[in-house]
Amino acid sequence: MSLIPKLGTVVGVALVLASIGTTSLNAQTPVENSSTITVATEASTDAPKAIDSKKADATTTVETTRVTAPATPKSTGSPETRVAQTVDPDKWQFVFSPYFWMSGLHGTTGGPNRTVQVDESFGDIFDSLKFAFMGVLEAHKNKWAIQTDLEFVSLEDEKATPGPLFSSATAKIKTFVFTPEVGYKIYSDPDKGSYVQVLGGARIWRISSDLTFNAGLLPGFQTKLSRSWVDAVVGMRGKAALSEKFFLMGRFDVGGGGSKFTYQLFGGLGYNLNKKVALIGGYRALDVNYDRNNFLYDTDQRGPIVGLGFRF
């Protein structure tokens, strides 16, 4: 900032200098955060002392003021970073993410000596889809997190393959998968919103199948089967900020117990629409092999996934 004296002030100062030899100039700035330093310097000239000397020591005091620019607050990072720092880590934060999984269904299901091969793409699934609900609810506090993932899908497949003994088959399958997990952050960068988290929990399954075999070499018949089981799962998930708007997400888990084996993989890209809403897209795979109590459900689902995340 520069200070330009008015002409009248300059003239006045010149007159004062000519008449009394002492000048005092005070400069002030209206900036609230500016700092002012006043320095007083005294210069004295001693003339040779004489009895009839009428000269006195000349003393000049000059006060100067340094004007500084307004103090600029130090940046603590990107706008996303500054928003993230306003979140109180000691309070629970929640995220609800409804999603739509465009997956196919491939595998084998059925009962004792009666199984069908299911091999459907997402287009087939969409035509066979009766009802679906999918969503994730998360709660975070400090390094801890609780996450629940719920998926319910009702399908009716008229293209199921019954084998050589029947002419055709219809499979009505209802799948309920509920995965509650607890997570703990082993790495966290709050300034960027990045983290790595270990997970542990369970995957609860409820599978119902209504199979109709139409007559071929053997007479037709219908069978209804349903089973429930629980698998223990462990895994990891993480998030990495690419910019103020974009971020990467990923997770995997493996487990078993009720089933022989199950695993899940997910990788995706997110975009922050605003401070409260994010758009997420990626690819997910879920596999399970259950073969107990005269019931077989050995399938995998995989395909693109899109969703929205709402923070509150």
C-alpha cells in the first residue's frame, strides 16, 4: 500500500521546517490488521562552548511510521481441506449411500439331485428383476467406523438351464445379503480426506429359490428351497483424494464359515457435487459358494455400480 501526502500537507511541513527546524509526521492506515512501529531518533549537534554563545544544541526528533499490508490468513489447504477441518472428530458423522448394482448372475443353485445353471447378464437380470433395494449406511467417529450394507433382489429367470432330463426350467430367486462391519483406521490424512481402514464383521445370507422343472425325459415337478447362514468376513477399504472434487475408493473382504468361501471386491471413482452429496461409480464383484444341508448356491455377481452418498 502507498501513502501519497496531500499538497497542503507538504506545504505545511515545509513551513514548519523553515521556522522551527522540527518536523513531526504521523501516518495511519484504516486497515484493521496493519501494524505500526514508531522509531524515535535523536541527533544532537554540539557547538564549541563559548561564554557569549547563544546557540543551543539542536535536537531533531523524527517519528516515522511503517505501513504494512493487511495480514493474509495462512492457507491450511484446499477448500475441501478447510471444510474437512471443521468436522468435529469427537462427534458421530453419518453417510447414507443408496446404489444400483448393474450386475449379472452366474452359477448353480438347487437342491439334492436337482440343480439349475443360471447365466444371466445385467440385461437379462433387468428383464427378470421384480424388486431390488440396495444401500449402505455408515457412522464415523475418530478412528472408528460402523458400516452396514444391505442388498435385497427378487428375480424370476425363465431361461434357466435344467440339464438334459427336462425341457426347460423357471427359477425364482430372492437374495437377501446384510453385511454389518466395524472398521478402524490404520492410516488417516484428515487434510486430504484420505484413509486406510481394516474391517471385521459378518455377512448374513438368506436365499430362497422356487424352481420349476418342465417335463422332458422326466416328468415335471416343482421344488422350493430356502437357507440362511452367516459368514465371518475380514478385509480393508480405503479412500484417496485426487483433487478438491475427485476421489478414489476401494475395498475387499474374504470370509466363510456358513459357506465354504465368500469374497467381495469394489473399486470406484467419486465426485463431490457439494459439501453434502457425492456421486460414486465403480465396479463390484460378490462371490459365494454354499453347499450344505441339501442346498447348493454357488454363484457370483459382478458388474458396474452407481450411487449417491449423502453426508449428515
